[in-house]
Amino acid sequence: PTTRRYAAVDLGAASGRVMVGEVGDGRLELTEAHRFPNEPVRLPDGLHWDIVRLYRELLAGLHRCGDGPVSVGIDSWAVDYGLIDRQGALLGLPYHYRDSRTETVAVPDPGRYAVTGTQHLPFNTVFQLLAEPRGRLAAAERVLLVPDLLGYWLTGQVGTERTNASTTALYDARGGDWATGLIDGLGLRRDLFPALRDPGSPIGTLASHTGLDLPLVAVGSHDTASAVVAVPALAADFAYISAGTWSLVGVELPAPVLTERSRAENFTNELGVDNTIRYLRNVMGLWLLQECQRGWREPDTRALLAAAASAAPFASLVDPDDPTFLAPGDMPARIDAYCARTGQPVPADRPAYVRCVMESLALSHRAALRAAARLSGRTINAVHLIGGGARNELLCQLTADASGLPVVAGPVEATALGNVLVQARADGGPADLPAMRALVAATQPLRRFEPTGDPGAWDSAAARIGLATPSASGA
Ligand code: LRH
């Protein structure tokens, strides 16, 4: 056959999946082998990932891929890790980045930005490590980020994939290696941090106990790095919104922006595949809706969005990035509190809450898009909204309306596609990012949303929640 198959394990904060991608002859096709919820677990010492379950689901999924994948690649959400000791044993379950233990240690250090280019998020790996009990760090041989931990269990090989390393706030954005000066300065041991590996490099063969005879290949193991590989853009004048639990909003650049203004606006420089820079800001994303749905025990997203589409516009708005929305909890009550605090009516019913969340996200998307253009000097002519959020027509349309830019929605499974494409390239497939993106554009269903409505209404809505920003042209 002239097409080849690759298995992609993609773990998001809300769900995981194992996909099979078929590549060749101008084709790029994904089939789902396995999908499962990712449910964190609260234990006496905090909020954790059920990493053993994820490993078991990953294995079950790989066994459902049939014969034939050439290789497998793993990506997941960023920043979180497991510690392993000298025997290779896991020292406690990995913490969830929404655990509150970093609240007291996450002190911004303006000097760090000029080296790492990493935005301040209270859960950056660096703060999580500083929150570790000293005894556990002393017992630890290595820090393994989640995809690297799973890869270690599968192959016995230890390493850190580079794109995900760049989310730790311990990676030197210009030097392209661990920021040893910072690591020393914080009193962390350099040898906790494994050697870096590049997307596309071989990791090892799955151990025989897995019952699978497959090579594991490094991909952009930070899910957002893989997602942005699969942006179906043919030119450079695009912005992306990788919309899932988070919305990652920004542009792709050849070099990091490490200026004081960039730091003050909390933009990050994450490493992408082929040493591209994802210059972006984290927007709280569909987490707000997911957490409302969890409280309501209402899994039917489609019905909620349909009702929200005809709810009154601009009734109540929140800044989605307000820190009160970060931790798991009663999201509708927090939205009420925000509205009360800012003199707005509290949403009257579920459609009103969902409308509030969607409009607020659209406003935060708009602010981040404008800031990305302004801080990077990039002109943005189109916004690619990729990931699960691309299914959400209301979010796509409101983002187009708020930003005044056309939104191209899709692919929904951008992350799995990017994971597959990097494996395919390592196997002689599409040569570079432009070739990968052209293949995505030619093969995946996309929808275009043109801006509609009254731009002035969005300007005043933005001003209401303190998100008024000058437009990209500086107007
Ligand atoms: C998205 C994501 C994002 C990180 C967050 C922790 O899944 O990887 O890029 O900031 O999770």
C-alpha cells in the first residue's frame, strides 16, 4: 500500500483518545480507535490525575488500532509531571495543574521572563516543583512530563520532549536548552531534568509486556504544539485559537518576543514543532462551560448552545481569565459573584449563563488576538479556530463578530492530526510544516464564519469587563 498508518494518543484535560491516521497519496484520514473521559481524583493531599487509568486506556486503545500502525506518538496537556525515583518508581500520583498547592509559591519573577519567555500561570511546572515537599524532591531521580512518563512506562526510555519542556518556565527560549542558571538559582538539581528530545526522533520500542511491537516516536508532545501543526493555513498572516478546555490564542513566529511589554501582557513563547514559536496567551476557554455542565449534570452541550444562541445578547459578561474561575467548583455561583461585584444582573437561567460564557470568551479571544498582533507586529487576516471548540458554531460566530475577522473553524481533531503528521514525516511523509498544512487544508472539512453584527456593540461590551484594547491597527 502507498498509504501508511500511525497511532496517535492524545490526552486532553477532559478526555483522551487513541486515533489511527492514514497518510499518503494526498490522503489524510483519522479514525477513532478509543475515547475515554479523563477524570481527576481528589485525595487527602490534593487534586491528582488518574494516571494509571490513562495508561490503561492508552494500552487498550493501542490494542484496538489493529495491525499496521508504523509507529505511535503521545501528546497531552502541558506542565504536569510525575517524579520517579532511582528504581524508576513513581513518587505519588501527578498533581493536577488546578490543584491549589501552588497558590502560595507562584510568585511572579519578572527577571525570569527574559530567559524563558513563559507567561506567569500559577501552575507553571516551576511553581509546582517549588511546592513539592523537599523530601520527595530529594528522593526523585527525574522529573517526567506526562507524555514522557507514559513513554517511559511503555519503553523504559527517559527523556523530555522539547515543545513540552518549553512550558515548564525552566527552558531557555533563546539557548534552546534547560535554563540551568534558573534551575541552580531556585535550588533545584540539574539532573532532575532529562536530556531533551526533538519531535520526530525515535524514543524506543514498546516493551514486550505491552503485547505490542511498535516504535514510539516523539511528536510535539505538548498538545497545543501538535494542534498548531495542523492549522490549515497556506500563508503566514494567520492567528490561531486552539479551543478546548483552554483557548490558546496567538500567532506563530520565527523567534521569541522577550520584551517587558510582552511580559506585562502575559504573553508566552512556547516552542512549536521545527523550532517555531507559539506566541500566545492562555484564555480560560471552554472550561467555564464544562464546569457549569458538571454542576448542572447536563451533558447535552448541543442543546445548551442552541438555547444560548437565542438568549439576550450582552446581558451579563465576565472576564473569563479572572483567577476566581481557575479552580474546580461551583461555576454558576462564581459567575453570579462576578456579576454582583461588577453591578450586572446575574444570569436568569442556563441559556443566559451559556450566553454569558460564550460572549465573554469571544471578548477575551478578541483582546488576545489584538494584543498578539500589536506585540508581535504581525498582521492577522484570518483566525483559525481548531480543536473541539471548532464544533461550537456559536463560539466561532461570536469570535468572528467580536474580532471583526473571518474565522475558519476546523479541524476538530487538530491535535491528533498534528501528532500523526509529525510521525509521518519521520517516516518519509510531508517534508515540512507548509506541506503538512497544505495536506490538512486539502483534506479536512472546514467552515468559514464571516464577522456580522455591530462592531460598536462589541467595543462597549469589552469596555464593561475591562477588555477594551486598541485594535490591531492601533485605532
Ligand atoms: C491545553 C494545555 C495548554 C496549557 C494547559 C495546561 O491542553 O496544554 O496549552 O497551558 O493545557
